[in-house]
Amino acid sequence: MPRFLIFFLFVAVFVTAWTAPHWKPSPADQGVSLEKRAKAIAQSCAACHGTDGRFHSEIPSLAGKPEPVLSALLIAYRNDSIPNATVMPRIAKGYTEEELRAVAAHFATLSATEE
Ligand code: HEC
């Protein structure tokens, strides 16, 4: 690659980085309550665990299970201490322990049966 091109790329990257709007922390860091974050996180669980964590399939339901049980399972997935798990270790690693406890608390408050 000709030198001027390398120089040009360097300047372009520098100028873009400098003029781009400064990175803003995610809403998670902007004072959104942990409870609201937990609800948002819980939406992503619905695809497999059913709406409100209530599903009748091979994937276990979450709704109404005690918070300490759900927290312990999620943290164990995160630490790779549940053998034969498939997707949950990868999912649990995407969240902090605090978020996992909050999402566990969210599912614990939901009724296990549809009302
Ligand atoms: C891609 C599908 C998928 C998504 C999305 C998903 N799960 Fe799971 N979940 C599973 C499967 C499959 C299992 C069984 C363990 C395994 O194979 O990893 C499981 C197991 C669990 C268990 C253990 C339940 C029990 O009683 O043994 C908990 C707790 C759990 N998931 C919570 C969550 C939470 C919270 C989320 C959202 C942050 C979530 N899962 C998102 C598929 C999913």
C-alpha cells in the first residue's frame, strides 16, 4: 500500500474518531433502575422460555420459581458449573451477577400459571 494511502487512512480514522459524537454510556448506566433493566433483560428470555417465562416444552419454565433457585442456576451457568448445559452459559455470561439476580427476582414474582 502506498505510504500516502496509509497516511490518509490514519488521518481519516483519527478525524472520524475525534469528531464522532462521544460515546455515551448505555441506558443501563444512565440511572435506569435495576428493576426496569431486569424487565428488559427478561424480554430476551421469552423466545425460549415463553412469554413471562411460562412455557410448556422441554425448556424449563421460570415463572414463579424462587428467586434464590433461579439466581443460583443463572450464576452457576455463568461459572460453567452446570454440565451438559447448551445455551445458558453463553447467555448468562452476557450479564453481571447483579443483573442475573434482578432478572431472577423478576421471574420469581410472576405466577407459574396463566391467570
Ligand atoms: C436460546 C434459548 C434460550 C434463551 C434465549 C434463554 N434460555 Fe434459559 N434455558 C434454555 C435452555 C435450553 C435451558 C436448559 C439448559 C441448557 O441447555 O443450557 C435453559 C435453562 C434455564 C434455567 C434453568 C431452569 C431450571 O429450572 O433448570 C434458567 C434459570 C434460565 N434458563 C434462565 C434464563 C434467563 C433469565 C434468560 C434470559 C436472560 C434465558 N434463560 C434465556 C434456553 C434459553
